[in-house]
Amino acid sequence: MWNGKRPKIAVLGGDARSPEAARRLSELGAEVVIAGRLPEVPIPEVRSAGGLDEALQGASAVLFGIHGVSEEGVVHSDQGAKMTIEHEALAGMQPESCLFVGKASNYLKNLTQKQKIEICEYRDRDDFAILNSIPSAEGAVLMAMDMTPITIFGSEALVLGLGRTGATLARTLKALGSRVAVAARKSVDLAKIVAEGFRPVEYSELGVAVDGADLIFNTVPALVLPEPILRRCRPEIAIVDLASAPGGVDFEAAKRLGIKAVLAPGLPGKVAPKSAGRYLAHLIVRHLKATGRPSGELLGDAGGWL
Ligand code: NAP
């Protein structure tokens, strides 16, 4: 049973966000153990575990990275650590503990089936994805700045998709003085685009819209920029594709056409790991408290969202 000590949280794998989340969880009162993704500089209050069994023993929560655990049971780490999670390791956790993972594989779901362990998938939760869109948008703008000889101010930008990332990106570009057009397929989204002061673009008119763009940012996880559309782009265009792999651009065609187009995964971990790590830590604390877990009661108030 729960023994009233500092709740133990294991942070396993992930990217540069993970150590920052670990640091924040420790500040909020957790005993934090990290494995598979080490910080550049050791964090005094966060202990590195020798292996998975040690990390999970007595833990009431586990934080995995966005990519979580593969179908072979390997915990994803951008440092390439090879840790395989097995049933026995989870057996050492506190009852009614919780695994936080971007997206859970079937392997992970099967592993938890026979135990009282909840999986909280955060990648598609609005309260995570909307915050995560802030560093994603800033990172995409940074990439566009690197790829072009012009300022964002006064540029013609086209954003594909008005989801969580597309909406924040469009606002960020507008705030920097770009003239922003946004493409969407739902009429309600096109109405929102107009109301926000952006230029609405329907997909049927994408060929015309790309013709006038200096910058294109894609957030749609489907092929929205095939070769015939790419052929309509200006030669000096810069295309930043944020959508999850394989993205929404025909990259082979872009290469053949001499168009600068990059797939830009994992931007929050690359450009703002501290902010993005705090979002993760706060999500964990909020969830443990909201679900009435003893571990949540013992953690400090996250004190706002940022
Ligand atoms: P979201 O809120 O679900 O938005 C996705 C957008 O794509 C919506 O506007 C959706 O329109 C549109 N869409 C989906 N399928 C479409 C299709 N076949 N044709 C036209 N439009 C389509 O997702 P999000 O949180 O903004 O994330 C967007 C993408 O970026 C995801 O792939 C996510 O994994 C990725 N992401 C990447 C980073 C990074 O660092 N690169 C960071 C965060 C997210 P409807 O509403 O009409 O479906």
C-alpha cells in the first residue's frame, strides 16, 4: 500500500524534454529516478537508475517520451539507449499507478492489461497538444528564418491546417508581421480563419495559393503538397513540414524540383526542452491530482500552466 513518503516517479527514455520534466517533478516534491535518457549536465536532485527494474520499483508514475515503447518493447530514447520493458518490471510498481506516454503501443497496452495500471496517452490531449504547439510554432519559424534570406515580417506565409499547431503557428506568424493564409477543409475552420484575420484557402485552390507564398508550413498529416502543387511554388520557397512522419510533402519531388523542403519532427524537444518538459511535468501532477491518487495529493501545486 501507499506509504506516505515522497511519491516516486520514473522518467524513462524520451528526448531533451525528459530531464527537464524530471527536474520540475522533483521541484514539486517527487522522488525522481531517470533512465535511458540522461541530461547533458547531471541534475543533483534526480537520481539515475542502473536499469528499468530499479527505476520502476515502488514508482507510482512513469513518464515515457512521445514515442513511448515500440511494439518490441523497446523504450524510445533519442540517445539510442536500448532498454526493453517487461512484465516483471511493472510488477514492482505501486498499486493504481499510471504510465504517461505520448502514444501507447499495443505492446505497452498488453503489458498493463492484467495489472491495475492506467495508461494516460498525452500526445493527443488538447491540454498537452495546445501548449506543445507553442514551441512547435516557434521552432518552425526559426527553421524558416534559417532557410530564407528574407524576414518573416512582410512575408507571404501559407499554413496548411487549422488544428492545434496550425492555429498557434498562424497567430505567431501574424504577430511577427507576416501576411498569413491558412488552408482548411471544414467550413467552420474557414470561418474561424476569416474571423482571426487570416486569408482562407480551400484545398481546391491550393495551387493558386502556393504560387504567391514565400513560406509554407504544413501541419496536415496527409499528402497535401504532391508534385503538381510543388510545381506551382516559387523556386525560392521554403517549406517546413511539421506533420508526423512521413509528413505531407512529396519530398522526392521537392528535391528533383530544387525546392527547399524539410521535415521538422520533435521541435519542442529541440528548441525549448525546458518549457516543453515543464508542460509534461505539470500534466502529470494535474492528472494524478484530478484522479484522486495519493501520489497526487503529496505533490505540490504546479502553480499555473507554464
Ligand atoms: P490537429 O489539431 O489534429 O490538427 C491537424 C490538422 O490537419 C487539422 O486542421 C485537420 O483538419 C487537418 N487534417 C488532417 N487530415 C487531413 C486531410 N487528410 N486533409 C486535410 N486536412 C487534414 O493536430 P496538431 O496537434 O495540430 O498536430 C498536427 C501534426 O503535427 C500532427 O501530425 C502532429 O503529430 C504533428 N506535430 C509535430 C510537431 C513537431 O515538432 N514537428 C509538434 C506537434 C505536433 P480536420 O479538423 O478537418 O480533420
